[in-house]
Amino acid sequence: MDLEGYAWPAATTPVKGNIAIACHTAAYMADRIADAARVPLLMTRDFLFSNAAPLEATVLAFAAGGDYARMRADATAAYAAVQQRPVAKMAGVFTNPADRRWGK
């Protein structure tokens, strides 16, 4: 996860949401993408099996007008279903600005 070579868009560009589903993306990217032009819709705080279910759930929640908490909850539920695990056991995997652990 080497971000040094990536040229982030200027803050004057339109606002874009970011979804990063891979192991521990918040630790690598949270401080670099949270600004007026780059909104972190969903990131991760743990190891996980990367798959499309949480991405799809986040996009659908966003399209339906869901807030950060709804996007995170829907991603967690979708991921738990794919992993065949209880949602409560997966609750700490995803993060975004509505999470009490965001930025820590």
C-alpha cells in the first residue's frame, strides 16, 4: 500500500467518495483521503477476505441516501453473510467518519 507515488486530485475538483476494501485500509489511507474533495465512505480496520458484497452494499446504501452509519452497517451485514458469521462478530471490520474509532 504505497501511496507516495499517487497524485491525488486537487481540492478544487468535484467531491468524490472513496471505498477501500482490503486489509487495514484506514491505517494506510484515512489521514490522506479525508478532505473536502475526497470523502471516505467505507474503509477497513482489520484483516478481511476482500469481496464484492460490502462494496455493493455500500454503493446501494449511498444511492438510497443512507448516511455513513447505514453504509457501514449494510457493508458489515453483507460481509457477514458471505463469511457465514454473525454480524456482531464482524462489527469492527469496517470504519468511516460515523465510527467512534475513526481517526484513532
